[in-house]
Amino acid sequence: MALERRTGFQPDHRSFGMFMLSEQARAPAIHAASDIAARARDTAPRGDGERDGHYADHFEVVAAGTWTAGNGNRRAIALVTNDDPAAAAIEFGNRRGAPAHRTLRKAADAAGPVVTK
């Protein structure tokens, strides 16, 4: 009778990698991005001269495919974008001295860590 050989836990990296790219893993990312977009719409600057208030209306969520971490692992992601022509100037300021509002970053910081049930 041969002795039984125990190998211990063997992680299934391939299946876990497939899961991290699945729609099931993308759903929490889209949910978190939707929360961030809603916060950004609520806190975006509105109507001061050249900024006519449309900036807040242009936040949208894009299920953007995948992101590759530094260790080579890929993940499903969702992005919050704003295609308003003044978005860069409002977010980051401009050389004429307009302040950087950092609306999107502040909305993401306020959302806190992503917790799903």
C-alpha cells in the first residue's frame, strides 16, 4: 500500500484570472463608477462666465475593458469620463490663473473604498 501524498492548497490562477475579467467582476466597478459620477455631477462648478454649467452634465460611466496591474494581472474596469471641451481646464486649472477644481478626484475620494455585498 502506497503512502498518500498531500500537496496542500493549489490555487487556480487561471480560473481566478478569468473571473477578474468577467461581467460579475465588472458590475461592482460600474456601480462604484456610477456613484463617483453622481457625486461629481453634484459638486461640479456651474455657470461662471466661460463655464456655462454643462461640465456637470457630461460625466458618464464607461465600461472600459481591462487594466493590467504592475504584476501582469488583468482586471475588468470602469471609468468616469467627461467630454466637455472645458473639462481639462476645470479639473486642472489653466495658465490664465483659473483654479483647479479637481471635481472628479474629490468625488472619488469621497466615495471611499469600494465595498460590495
